[in-house]
Amino acid sequence: MIHISKTAFITGITGQDGSYLAELLLHKGYQVHGLIRRASTFNTSRLDHIYQDPHDEPKLILHYGDLSDTEQISNIIYNIKPSEVYHLGAQSHVRVSFDTPEYTGNVTGLGTARLLETIRKSGQDIRFYQASSSEMFGATPPPQNEDTKFWPRSPYACAKVYAYYMSRNYRDGYNMFVCNGILFNHESPRRGETFVTRKITRGLANIVAGKQKYLYMGNLDARRDWGFSPEYVEAMWMMLQQDKPDDYVVSTGQTNSVKEFLEEAFSYAGLNWEDHVRIDPKYFRPTEVENLIGDSTKAKKILGWKPKVTFGDLTRIMVDSDFRAAGLKPIGEGDAALAKLYPDKWWGVD
């Protein structure tokens, strides 16, 4: 018989963070339930290496549902009675949110309200993590911490601000254990292929492999605070293990431009990025967030959390992974850095 220490429910479990978080919780002895959308094709590739046959007392169980459907969400919460809920699900692509503002508001914003109200009505003692975003700070000058005002610059960021304040309202109004993790950009080999960092490393691998000639980009001057996703999901878990609920910024405290990411990745492969990159105006946002730098002093002090993977490490880790995916031999420095920093890593291969 499997001993289950706790039960967790993860929305967005098929995404980058969701898949790493599922592995972390399984490693800690949890039974993990995840929400997935019904589709005609499988969308669980990030979970394939930890999937278990449902007939063998699995510790990972997937449920079909949608954040826009209150009844489905309620049934899942009532039936599995989780001790912890990690709400990562969202329409999370900032540029796409300009094209689908209503859908983004419904899923990213109201989806959080549906979950919070379901938990409140259940009467269960459930700890709730809300995946807030550095995009909420928008045009506010850096560095940004828990006391920095929000100035959202996209439908996605506006929806996240709504979800953030709804989470705080339920914590204050109903004495619920609710935490907002205001995470700055965090990447990995599992990052979606349309997000800028993965677009760069995957495009670079395809260029080296002769599968494409140019990489088409938008604004190269935008600056972001980029960290490593497995480290950030550890911070999520830490927040829900505290005696009191609170909100935390999670970041590296370093900022780099998209252009610098290009330079780092292409030079690692021995190429000049300017020979292979072209600018396409369709990738520019109507309103841009110019510079994000997080101040995670509070998380370091209270949670004891501190990032290990540097900007250079992160870039090389992602390039090595995408070289493998393209059938190329990895350069190896990224793999070596990861092995040194995490010799006993709890997550599987990417």
C-alpha cells in the first residue's frame, strides 16, 4: 500500500511549471491530481515520464476540466479533498492576450475566483497558491518587490492583477490560507516553444541543423529577470509550508535584454546572432513592459529560498536541450553546469 502524506491539486499541470511541480510533490510523497483540458490530441508530453497506469494505485491522477466551468472545478475539489491547491492554469502568453482579451480575462482572472469560491464553500482546510506574475508591475520602474504598485500593460497582466487581489480578499475576508507568488520570468527546456527564450534556443538549434534559415523576432530591447523553473516551483511549495500565508516576489535580481539572450545563445554555438535574426513587427506588443528586476529579499529571508542557476547557465542548459531535440550533439557546458548545481536533481530528463 502506498503511503500518501498529502494530496495536492494542480491546475496547469501540463505546462512547464506544472510538470516540474508535479515531480517535486511526488518526490515529497504527495498524491498529485492535475487538471487537463479535453482535446482530440494528447497534450501531456511534459508528464509522459512520470505517468502511471491508473490501475496500479497511481500517485499522479489527471482530471478533465476547464477553468471556465465552475461545476467541473467544484466536483473535482469536493471529490479529491486536496490539502493544497496550486493554481498555475491560465492563458499565459502575453502577446496572445492582446488578441484574446475576453478569453484571457475569463480563464486567467475569473478562473481564480471560481477556485477560491469553490474552496470557501467546501469548508475544507485547503492551502491555496496563486501564480501571480511580474507582468503585473508593467511600467512601474524597477526594482520591484511586494510593496511596488502594479501598472499592468497587457490583458494578461490585468487579469493577473484581478486574480491577485481576489486572492488577498479571500485571505483577509474568510481567513483562508492563500499565498500569491509573484514570480518573475522563469525558463527551462520545457518552456513553451512560442515564448521568447525557447523560441530563441529552439530556433538556434534548427538553424545549426539546417532546418531553418532565419529567426524572426520582435522587440529586442525588452529586459527581463530570468530564472530557472525547477527552482521557482520549490519556492511555490515553500510558501504553502509556512505558519502564516503571505505574498512573495521570486526572482534572481538580475536583468538582461532579449538581445543579450540572443548574444549569449548564439555565441555559445559559435555564431553571430545578427547573421540569423530578422525583425518582424507582428511580434511587437501594443504596449510594452520595458524592464523588470525583482527584489526577492523577503523570500530569501522568510522562506530561505535562493536561486542557483545564473543567466548564462540557463541559456546554455536550454541550448544543450534543444540541440538534443534537433538531433545535434549538445555543446555540453549547460549539461555540466546543471549536473554540478543539482547532482541529485529530483526532476526527470528534458
